[in-house]
Amino acid sequence: MKNKLIIFDTTLRDGEQSPGASMTQEEKVRIAKQLEKLGVNVIEAGFAAASPGDFEAIMAVAKNIKKSTVCSLARALESDIQKAGMSIEPANNKRIHTFIATSKIHMENKLRMKPDQVLSQAIKAVEWALSYTEDVEFSAEDAVRSDIEFLVEVFDAVIKAGAKTINVPDTVGYSIPFIWGQRMKTLIERVPNSDKVIWSTHCHNDLGMAVANSLSAVLNGARQVECTINGLGERAGNASLEEIVMAVKTRKDIFGLESQINTKQIVPTSRLVSTITGYPVQPNKAVVGANAFAHESGIHQDGVLKHRETYEIMLAQDVGWGANKISLGKLSGRNAFKSRLSELGIEIESEETFNATFDRFKLLADKKSEIFDEDIHALVSEEYVEESYDSYKLVGLKTASESGKIPFSEIEMIMDGKSHKSTAEGSGSVDAAFKAIESIVKSQSELLLFSVNNITSGTDSQGEVTVRLSRGGRIVNGQGSDTDIVIASAKAYISALNKLHAKYERTHAQL
């Protein structure tokens, strides 16, 4: 394992704890399949004790994943571990990830336990987990603020109990790279039998250093990194998988490590997670942002044209960005479209879904002179989202906006199988469209976020809209895309309403 880096993806568990990012069982399975295609070693599919829905989703992932290890999180409680063990039972490769807090502030204020009680519970948790699988991972929650002597004692005990992976998490994103690397090095040097286990790190991004801290841990002996697609996660998020992987690959001279990640699947995976969770990727996001390989400066452009490596340290194609745009029109055939999907690494298993996506493509081709790879990703993702939620559906939208007059929108939509029409005025066309929808649905929700991004360049670009709604303490995100920004907004609002309509209750676990 000295030359191998294990990628542990927790998008389906920690990533789902982002406000509004809850996923259905079908969505979790789709993301898990893409993670396996990406080459992720371990997929943390959820927290089995959180809810019956989480338990069933983990089991569904376990049934569908063949190569990657499927993992369930569990507190150091026998009931949690039992549920975790049952949920991963169908998996070919299974892991239980159990944890307990080890910092003074957590032990005193949250657990109300003494250090010796925590130590005893940690040992029991590993022993309980071993009755379900030989692959047991132990985490010391809030290790960043834990006493180093106590961590050494706890880790020594759980290794003797049979844990195969030891995870050291910066639960609150408090550390800085130099200190975090030193902590990892100290633990590996001082814990007996440290060479018998895999050392892991799990860093949060509260101070913007999750990736840097993770890489510092790797340089000091960690051989597993826990991360998420797009850095999704609680509060400011987690370490970004794509940044970790590409840093290790690009700076092999420093790390000297290999991962089994198929980097050409990074962008398709990023796009899928973004659409399903409703979290757009910022344009200047490293590796997967729309501007990650764009050059505005004339000096940069000139240098890249003369020799790419003057200003580019990675190939866009290596992470899944296509160098080509497809100029297909309304007369273009299915085979050409299917061929481009294949080149982009997009697989559509259902013929029905392919036909619906192709129809969307033809409609878009009528509106745009050129269809870019980003457009294709958006079309496919939106089709899958519509398949998952069908309580509400947009049929038609008419808007009018004129200087000196109040904008209005007229909408037709399906609600629970029946057609409804409504008209409303607003401060703008989007506001009027939302009010028209609400006059039909009467959701009593609060709009928390309305965000617009362009998918590609040009005035005929598709706009991608994210809407975040809240009701009764529950938060959901919805996304929609279209060349008409008002229609994209209506799609996003209805997408969020569909998610709000679906019942989903769970308990969050923090690492």
C-alpha cells in the first residue's frame, strides 16, 4: 500500500448533509454507479441508523455495486452497528465505519462520558462491527481538538480489537496543513502496530484548507483520503475528490503515489452530483469549474497557443472536459448523438431515457446554433431528475415584460396527474412565474436561494438556475436549464417543489 492512495468517497453520506442535498434511493444508486465507474475504492453510501430510507438506500447501493467497497457509517452503538451491518450485507465488498468523539469538548458536552468510558465504547464498537465484516474502520471524531496522548491510547486499543483502517478527522475544519501533517506523523510514529493498518484523513473546509490538510496528511503517511465530489458537505464542505486526485497525479514528483481513479470520469461525475443535489459548480472551481481551463489574458492565450504547458499544468481532456463541440442540428441522427454521449463517458441504460434525452437535444438544437459538451451533460442530468420526481411538471409558460408595465406570467402545469393553469403578476417575469406556480401548488414554502449560471458562453447559452426552498425546517434544492432563463427558473422551482413533496426524514452524523 505504500505507493497506493485509497479514495474514500463520502458524497452519499457527508455530502448529502449539505442543506437541501438529500437524495432519493434511485439517485443514490445512480451516483454510486458513477463513483464505481470513476474508480472510487470505498463508497460511503450513508448512515444506516439515520432513517429507514437511508437504510434501504444503502442496501440498494450494496446490491448494485460490484467492485467498490460499500460502507455504512455507524455511531459506537450496538444498534447503529447492527443496522449498518444489515444494510451492507448484499455487497461483494463491505465495510462498517464506526466512530466516537475523543475531544474534551465533545466528551463533556455531547457524550457526557469520561475518557475511560469512551475508550471502552470504542473497543466494543469495533468488536460488534467485526461480527458483520472483517473490514472495520474506526474514526475519532474531532481528532483535531483531541489530546494526542488520548488519541494514541484509543487508536492502540481499537487496532488490537481488530480495526483495519484508522481515520483521523478534522471534524470542524480547524487545522492548518503543517500542524495536521505533524499530527498524522506523530500518531503513526507513536501508535503501536501502526504499520498493520491503513491511516486515513477526513478534513472539512471551514477555513478553506480541507484539500491542503488532506495532502499534508498524505505526505506524512496517510494512505486513504475521505473526500466528496465538488467538495460537497456539511457547512463549508469537505475536501474535493477531484482536487485531491489531480494534485497527486499532477505532482507525482512530490507524492509518488497512484490512485485507481479514471480521471476522464471526473467531469461527468461532477455534473451528475451537481444536478441531483442542486448545488451548482462555481465557474472558477478547480478542475471541474467552467473556467478551469479558460484563458482571458492575452499573454496567457498567446502562450497556450504557442505551447500549452506554458500556462496549463493539466489537460482538460484528462479530467473529462471535451475539446470538441458537436454541430448537430434538428436533422441529425440518433447514432451521432449516441456516439457523442459515448465520447463523453455518459451511459444511458434505459432506451426510454435515451429517447427522451434525444428529444430534448432536438428541441435545444432548434434554439442553438452549436451544442457544447456542457449542454449535453445538462440535458442528460435534467432528464434523470424529471424521471425521479413527477408530482409536478411544467407544460407551458408564457411571460410578458414591457417597460412601464407590470410583468405577468401565464403557466400550465401538471399537479398529481391533472392539468392546471394560472396567471400572476410580479416585479419581474421570474417573480410572476413563481407566483403563478404558487397559486396552483400553494406550497407555503420560503424561497431561500435563487441563483443563475450560464452553462456555456454566448447569448444563446442555456441558463442553469438553482432554487432553494424551505418548509417546516426542511430544505431542498431544485435545478432547471433552458435557453430562456424564465423557463429555466420555472423548471428549477418545480424541481424543488417535487423534492419538497417527497417525504424524507433522517438523522445527521458529524465526522
